[in-house]
Amino acid sequence: MLKDRTMAEKPEEAELKARLSAARNRLAAQQMQIKEHKLPVLVLMEGWGTAGKGSTIGQVIRNIDPRFFKVVSLEKATEEERRKPFLSRYFTNIPEAGKFVFLDSGWMDEVTKLCLHEKLDGKAYEMKIDSIRRFERQLTDNGYLVLKFFFHIGEKEQKKRIDSLLEDIDTKWRVSDSDKWQNKHYDKCMEVYDRYLEVTNAPSAPWYIVDAKSRKWAELQVLETLTEGIDIALQNSALAVPLLQNVFPLVKMPKLEEIPLDVMMEEEEYKEELDRLQEHLRELHNRLYRKQVPVIIAYEGWDAAGKGGNIKRITEALDPRGFEVHPIASPEPHEKARHYLWRFWSRLPKTGHIAIFDRSWYGRVMVERLEGFCSENDWKRAYNEMNEFEKELSDWGAVIIKFWVQIDKDTQLQRFELRQNTPEKRWKITDEDWRNREKWDAYEAAVNEMIQKTSTVYAPWHILESVDKKYARIKALKIIIEEIEKAL
Amino acid sequence: MLKDRTMAEKPEEAELKARLSAARNRLAAQQMQIKEHKLPVLVLMEGWGTAGKGSTIGQVIRNIDPRFFKVVSLEKATEEERRKPFLSRYFTNIPEAGKFVFLDSGWMDEVTKLCLHEKLDGKAYEMKIDSIRRFERQLTDNGYLVLKFFFHIGEKEQKKRIDSLLEDIDTKWRVSDSDKWQNKHYDKCMEVYDRYLEVTNAPSAPWYIVDAKSRKWAELQVLETLTEGIDIALQNSALAVPLLQNVFPLVKMPKLEEIPLDVMMEEEEYKEELDRLQEHLRELHNRLYRKQVPVIIAYEGWDAAGKGGNIKRITEALDPRGFEVHPIASPEPHEKARHYLWRFWSRLPKTGHIAIFDRSWYGRVMVERLEGFCSENDWKRAYNEMNEFEKELSDWGAVIIKFWVQIDKDTQLQRFELRQNTPEKRWKITDEDWRNREKWDAYEAAVNEMIQKTSTVYAPWHILESVDKKYARIKALKIIIEEIEKAL
């Protein structure tokens, strides 16, 4: 992509000025349309050291109201960040609807650096590329405008810039060791960049190579591409995208109606087992921490199925410094304004920690599907998006445990009535619960589809038969212990 | 893609029947919507020999009115087809708006076969893959629904089917040598198919792997994917797509206003030169034919600039059996119903032949742009699409010569008036010519942009200064001779 490519020709000074001014005005005008159309715009700036990524961002943002953009400059990952999955610090930094994020180097920089310093073998490199393609595709599929710029300068030009910056005491600090290394290994870098640009050049998020020899000219190229891209994105409202076939190995799962719910456990046996298993889990939690294995547990289930009590029996066994429970309700406005997985990406545990989700990302294919909070294309696409999400987590090394807490309709009615009639339990039952109950059949069909389509071998669903809550709690503990032991 | 993939599970007989019947009805209902929305649907069926591609197509089309689909079965390329560019027989077979084309194996089969028989080295393979990606992207960018199915069966299953077909005298003929070869080299084929599926799995035209173990089940998978894909495509009207940055090396070209038009040639010199050059071209045409080099010459220029007379001086020198002139007017309805490059793909010369286009595919960025016959996104995207088109032709080995026949506005006026006032020339001037003349400035800007953006090193524009038509004719002959000689 970099070699043999003719750069657009830098126009004469007068034309350059005129076009710059036109493009700046266009961008200034677009920011209100972006807001109105709720378009999120992610601008990724990659390229050679000293090519002027930062200063171009500085110029571009002058045309945008500070409330509408954020500049994110990601240097080396922090200790904290290194304890999260590779994509986490990028996913958590995506813009919200109607706003810009400018990323001053990002995932390309990270991956190509690993590659250049031989810290990624062929297989690992391919996995990273897969992750990146999925990430970018998930964004564009969900209505994000993703613009990727690569700032290109020649070897000599870079050398000249480095030397000139080094000469001056005031600018010396701007040359990083990495810049110098890059210039010394220019051809090798070129090859690695070229390969990366090639394999990540998706039609929906293509690369734009910027001739960065002159600052104003680079700014113009970015502004014109940016404003053009925005205009095109504004034309496409509520885009539907092809549904991809599942590529992840699946576990065969039963349908809900096939699951016998008459399993139960005597009080005495329950108590003994509970003590024994909690003790075991407690000990495992320590080993998890030492081995830095992250664990993600998601609970879904019918209202009044007993999720809360089940979670409590797990957390009782855990060191409070090493776990967190995330109750998931309707998204807050700032969450709703981003990709629906954003609020889960930003709640991931660090390595060695346990995150328990009381309801989860699967709301997309249940309540959001059934209440029409997202389009049909959105929820149909979501099965694959969630499998991809969990694939990232699994590749990162996480143990992923997903529970469906199952009861029958009669049991739910009894528990609803009990809640209604018991003053201290009444807060637990709302009108919404009764409304949801009316849609039992539709929910059951949705749950069946979800369980079939998202029981991957690396993150299968486990059914907790919870007519007898004791039975369900013991089963949950056993599964968690078993899954953690497999990972240790 | 083929290995480790869990196939969707074949449902029970009763469910299979119910879903088949639902999917068939859905497809039957969709055909009218497809017609109404003018959606063209290209269904590519690839896969293992004896996997049942053909019989599945046979089942699927039962639900569609015969006026709305065509089944294209491309076996080995004919002698004629082999004298056209690789993509030509696929491009010429794309569906028209509102209709289906089912391709019983296509470009995947062709490329993987070459690959398996070691007739494509690494570089050539990559070029083919690039061609295919561009082809598919051009279709989806232009509103085509492209559905790609790969029919998958295991090695043993294939062996069983081959043996069983061979046993019966009536079915024996259905087993091709290629099927047998495939089964003998199953693993090698698997590897080549897998690689191909991987690199051509674009989000806008993804692959669907069909578990082809049972015929009805295969049909269901195809029908459900097809109907789902159609529903999604129907939701997207007038989709705008990102504009890709140019990746082809360009030649620096002057602007029209910078070209001096006061060049001319004396009558006597003209006649001598004309004779000499025509004689030379005549001789080259023979050598072209023997060396099987195809030549494509495109003329664009102002009304009354002298295109016709110029072309005449070329064709006078050519053997009529070896060239064709294609006057390009507004597209016919059946042409308008397809990708705008279709009518040019179907007019390509055979190797050794010369095709002269009197006006060309560049109408897209001139008249179609200025008269609003296509969307802004369409014509802006077209520069790249035409560079890609010519890249295909150039890689095929064609000599591509593009002329812009240039006059100034005053000269045009004189010629218009002469035509108007000369009875035998009056047919040459229409109201439309006068209307176009009023838009001279807009056309000039469009032409300048076109010349800048599509003068690739493999297909640059040549300006013919045609205030003096004699000068322009001699220049055209010289350029054609020079370009052909370079290729011989």
C-alpha cells in the first residue's frame, strides 16, 4: 500500500489555502449534523514518527466545538491496561453518538510494534489481525464512522526531521527512542506497515495514506477525507448489514422445554455441600489471583428465578478485594450513546479478578429484541457479535461462565404472588415484571435461540434448574469450581 | 473456514419440513419486492463435486417466476472466453436489476482449480484474489446483493456419492474427472479452498458454508440465508459507501486551460504523414493479431471536436475483420438495469482485436454526473472503479489508449453554426448539443477532475489538440502506433 503509490499532488499555495478554508468550514458545519444524526466518528491517526499526526489533530480540532470531540493519546499500555484484553483500551475509548474521538496512534501502532520486536509469531499475529478486523467491523456495522489515516514520510525526510528536532533543546524531547529506532530500521518497518495496511484495508473502514511531507497539505488531505466520509455516513441512516454465518464451534444445547425441573436437594445435604464448595471456591480464588486468571460470570434468567440468591452464595465465598458484581439495568444515556457492548468492555475484570454480571450483554437479544429497542438487523447480528466478544475474552485467557436460571411459568407466578403478599419482599416485584410475564412465550423462543446460537465451546451456557433454589446454587458452585480448575 | 467449524444442526424431519415450506413461501413473496426495489441478486454456488449445488439450485428456483431468474452454469472456459479477460465471463453474466442469477460454480472454482494444478504462482494468485475482491466489491458498492455459498461434504461422504453414481449406468456421466481428482486429493483441496474462502470473506459479500450432507437440509440452509439476505438488502435503499483512496500510480496531467491549442499542420505534410502512419498501423495490426494482443481505444471530447473524423482515419488503416467501433449513446433499458460497466465488459475485444469506443465508460463522471443520472456517491466512486476496470484490462495484456479531443469554446461555436447552416450537416447538431454547450464550465471542471484522477500509468489520457483536426489525427495515429509498438 505504501510502495508504488502515487500520492495526490500537493496543490499550489493559493489553491491549498482556498481548499483548506473550504474544508475547515465544511467540518465546522458538519459537527451539528453529526450531533443531530447521532453519528459517532472515530478518527485513527497512525503513521511514521515525526510525520505530524499530533499537530494535524491539533489543527483539525480547531474547527470543532470542544464539547463534541475528545483526543485520546495512547502511548505504552499502563500496568492496569496490560491486565485487560488487548482491545479493551480501544473499545472503551470509542466515541459516543454525535461526537468525535481522535486517536493519536492506536491498535495499529501496538500490533506493528510487537511485530517489529518479534514479540508476535505468525499465529499470534493472525489472531490479532482477526481481532482488529472484527473490532472495526463491529463498529461500522453498528453505525460508527471509522476513518483510518496513515501519515507517510520518506526515510530521508524522517531523518531530517529527527535531526532538526534533536538540535534544539526545546524540541529534543519530542523525538522518542522508537522514532530513532524506526528510522534506523525504515525498510523493515515499511514492510511490516505495508502488510498491516493491506490486511486491514476493509471497504467499510479503508485506509487513507496521507502524504505528510508538508503540514498544511497533510491537514488538507485529512480534512477533505474526513468531511467526505462524514457526508457519506450522514446519507446512510439505519443501515442493515449482512448477517455473518457463525464460525465458532458450538455446543449442542437442549431447548428450555426439554429440561426437567423436578430436580431438588434436601436441606441437610445442601448445607453440607454449600460449606464444602464455598470453602473450595475460596481457595481457588486465591490461586486464581496468583495465576492472574480473570473470570467472568454472567447470570441471565426469568424474573424471580433466584439469580440474586444464587450470586450471593458465590460471593460469600470470595475475597471482596478480588471480585465485583455488576447489576445490569437499562443503559444510562452515556451508555446508550455507544456500541451496546461498550458498557461491558468497560466493566471487565483485571487479570486475577472475578466479575459477576447480574444480567448481561444478552439483553440485546432478549429485552431489546422483544421491546423493539434495537432493529431486527441489530439483534440478529448480535449473536455473532457476542460470540466475537467472548472469543476476545477467551483468547485473553478468561474463564467465561454463563448461567441461565430456569424456572417454569407456574413457579414464577407463585413467587410473584409471594412477593406481592409479603410486605418486606414487595419492592422486588414491579408492574414491569407482570408485563414481561405476559410475554413468556416470546421470551422463551428468544432465550432458546440465544442459547443455541451463543453456546460456543469457549463460552457455553449452563442451565441452572432453579425451581429448587438450593439445587441451583449447588450446581452453580460446582460448575464455577470445575471451570476454574480447568483453567488453573 | 471449513475446518473446526460447527455446522448448524440439521433439525428434526417435522421442523425441517415446516421451515422449508416457510422459506419457500418467503422467497416466493420476495420476488415481487425484488422487482419493485430493482434489486439485483447474484447467487454464487461453489463447493465440492457431488455436493449437490445443481440440484439445490433446481429446488430453489421452483419458488421463482421463470422471468425473474437465470441459471448460469459455467464449466471450462470456451476458446472464445479464453480470449477475454479472466473476469469477463462473470461480469457479463451479472443479473439485471430486479432479477436473480444463480451461478453453478464460478470464479472460485476457476481460481482454485488453477491453484490446485499449480498453474498459478504466489504472485499471480494474489493478483487474481485482488481482482475478485474488487469485482465483488464493485457489485455490492453498486447495490448488488451477492450471496456466496460453499457446499461442504466430508471426504468419505464424497467418496460414497461418487461410488454410488458410478455404479449406475444412468448416473455415471455425472461424475467428472475433476470430482474423482478432488476426492483423491481431498486434503490438498481442502487447504486451497480454505485459504480462498478466508481471503475472500468480505463483510459485504461473506461466505456461507452449507452443510450439504442431506439434500433437503442443504436447500433449507440456502433458502433461509437467501431470504434473510434479501430482506436486509431491501432495507437499504440508495446506500452510500466510503470512497477508497487511489492506489494506482498516476501520471501528472495538465489542466485543459493550460493546453495550447494553436498547434496545426499543413495540408501537404498532413497527407504524407497520414499515408505513412496508416501504412505503419496496417502492418502493426497484423502483428497484433499474430501476437494476440488486444487493443482498447476510447475517445472522449467536446461535441464537434472531431472524434468521428479522427476515428475514421484510424479505422481506414485497419483490417475490418480485426476491429470494431462501438458508438456509445445513452444506455438501453437492459443496460441501465445493470452495473454501468456491464455494457463495456460485454463489448471487450478478443485478444488480437481492436475495440474503438466513440464515447466510453467515462460518461459516468461527465454526463451522468452533471445531469444527475447517478448519485454523487456513484460518480465519486467511479474514478476508482474505472481505474480498477482498466487495471483488469491491463493485467490481461491489453493496450489501453484514451483520447480527450480538445477544442475551445469559440471553435465549438463556429462548428455548431457551420453544421446548422449546412443542410447536409444539420443532422449532426441537436438541441442537446446546444444545451450541453451552456454547461461548458461545469463540464470542463468534470473533465479536468476525470483526467487527473484516471490517468494511471497503465492507462493514461492523451490530449488531442483538435482545433486543427489534421494535427489531431496525426497525433492520434502516432500515439496509437507508439503504444502498440511498446506492447509488441
